[in-house]
Amino acid sequence: MAIIFQVYAPFAKNIVTSVFPEIKHGENPISLTNRSDVLKNNPTKNDLLIKYWKSSCALHPDVFPGVTLEFSGEMVFYDTTLGKRTYYIGPNDDSPKSLSVSFMATKFNLLTPSEQERIIDHSMKPKSLKKRFLVYAASNCRAHREIAFDALSQIGDVYQGGECWGLKKERSSVKLSTLRFDRDKGSNNNALMYRNYRFALVMESTISERYISEKILNAFLSGTVPIWYGAPEIFDIFNRQAFVYYNVSDPEPALNYIAYLESNTTAYDEVQGQPILAHGVETVAKYFSFSDALGGGQLKKRIKDMLSNDVLY
């Protein structure tokens, strides 16, 4: 029976245990960081090492005798030092040794079954309390998001839920959210914060091909209408009528549309009532099917097919 080892990859572990339920694993897989750890724990060629690309690890992939599955989340990652039995999951191109998966999809896999249903099943879609106009919760104060926040503050009262609150820094026009982003509680805590607002500004920090984080997912979970900017692949995942795409190079259409929705309750309710996914069950199968319970396990099968030359049993 194969055993899972890891180098800091909690969200990746969740995916691997969904794809390989037959592999022995526990709450805390054995951690490896260097050659001495390998020698001490005696992994075999049938074992699996999960590695997150950001981890500081002195362990070269070929030192580990089994299969290494390396995950990336927040950027396209090309590693020319991949070991002979190393495979990659992240926002790269598909290849014999890599599978293109967004960070958002890996975060979806961490949701509870009831949370997943609220994204998938339109009849269970959440609806925010709509008490306030807009909230912005970010700790990485990127210029394009700050400029957008300043522009949106001209439409209605805006609330700061994180460390960032625009370039103008006019405290009189920005209010503090009663709930705040808490790193210790994780980004999913933002869904609790967003539920009081009609809109949430959830632009990506990095604009890169295929990079989609959990930000828009958290907004949908709260029932608010996301205001988003990022990779165009988003339109194959989420229904473009269910959120506002804010083009930072041409913001006026989005600003005018948001102002219209803010002044027209019926129009806002129509947007809030839209299905979340672009293509329903097809979207689930293509982007979220890490287990047999979702989309027939299509992604699960693709991962197993990628590793078919390195059997883990």
C-alpha cells in the first residue's frame, strides 16, 4: 500500500486523497524537507510526495524514490529541474507531465458538500442581505484594484474589509467593515463578510493567463455580485451575466453598469438571480471533478491517466 508524504501542501493533499482514496493517509502526512528525512522515513518507489511550489525544500525530486506531484496555485510555473517521476498540477498548459488546473478549482475542492451545492445547484444559490453597496477586502494593494475602488466610491458608500482602501486614502469616503479579512481564518472567511453587501470588489492581484484565484468563488458563496477582473478563461467557468467584468483599461462600461444596478433594484435582482456556472454540469465535469461524486470524476481520471506510467499501488 502506498503512503502519502508531503512538503507543505494542505490543499493539494485534499485533492490527492480525493483522487486516490485507496492510498494510506492521515490528518498529518509525513513531512519531508531534506535528504535525511528521506533516509529516516524509508519511502519506497510506490509512495507519493505532494509538494507545493512555494515551499522551501532542499529535497531534489530525484532523491525521493516514489512519485512527486507538484502543485502551483497563484502563478504559471515552469520548473526545468522536474525529476524523472515528477508531475505538475497548476495554471500551465496541459502536457504529458502537467495538468492545467486553476487555484480556484483546488479551493472549490476544499468546500463542504453543502457549499459546493450552493455553487452548482441554481435552486440553492445564496443571496446576500444587500444592506450596503460595496466591500473591498484585500491585503495586497495593487494599483489597478485601488484605482477601481476609488472610482466605485463615487457611486455609493464603500467599505474597507482588509488592509487596502484606495489610492486617494480619503477616510471620509471609506467606511470600515464590521467583519475583517483574517489570515488565520483563511480567505473563505471573506464569504461571511461579503454577505452584507450588494457588490464585492474581487479583482485578481496578478493578471496572467489561466490564473483564477478563490476570490470570485468566495463572493458567489456569499450571494453578493462579484466585480472581477482577470484571465478571460473565467467566462468558460462562470456565467458572465452573474458578475460584473471590470476592464481596467476601459472601466466606464462597468462603472455605468454598476451605477445602473445600484439604482434599479429589479435589474440588480435579475443579476443576483442568474445561475453561477457558465455551462452547468459540463462546467463541473471540466473544472471541479476531482472525485467521482462531481462530474463523473473527469479530472480525477485525467490525473490518474497522467500518472499511469507510475503506478502507486
